[in-house]
Amino acid sequence: MRRGISLVAAGHATSLLFAITFSLCVAFDLLFPEMAMYQVWLKLLPGFEWLSWRSFFLGLAESYGYGWFLVLVWVPLYNVFNSRWPGRPAPTDAWAADDHEIHQRSER
């Protein structure tokens, strides 16, 4: 049985990745102002200003939202293409992937 990628799990994981990355970039900009890249955030995040608490939390929320946007587009497309073309079955977890590889090697 083929199973696709979970939309909710991928959504939270990607969104948290984007939010953590945003936070780390803001911290980097504060630590190394001569190499700051906050101008990028000004262009990518509507309403973001350098730097206030309100603006930081707005940027954090927008980064999280961008993660969901990416996942809401990418995961359904992946699941459609994964279900249409035969090939290696999508593993449901890391153990299933390892078991599948071991089984394939033993068949050779």
C-alpha cells in the first residue's frame, strides 16, 4: 500500500524550520551588524521593520505562514505524482525504508 506524505506533519515541520531560520537570522544580524541581511526580510515579509518586538513576532508568524504555503502547494503535488508513477514505494518511516533496501539487496 502506498502512502503519501502527511500534510499536517510536513506543514508543521517546514513552518518550524522557516520560523527557526528567521529567528537565527535575526540573531545573526544583531550579533554581526556589518554582515546584516535584514534588508531581505524587509522585502519578503510585509509589515516587517527592523527591529521591534512587534515586528519580530510578525516576521515569525509570516515565516511560519510561508512554510504552510510551500507545503500546501508541494505536498499534494508530490502525493499525486507519487501515486501515478510506479517505482519504489514511499516509505512510511525510516525503518520501512531500511527494510525495503535490505529486501531489494537480498533479491539480487
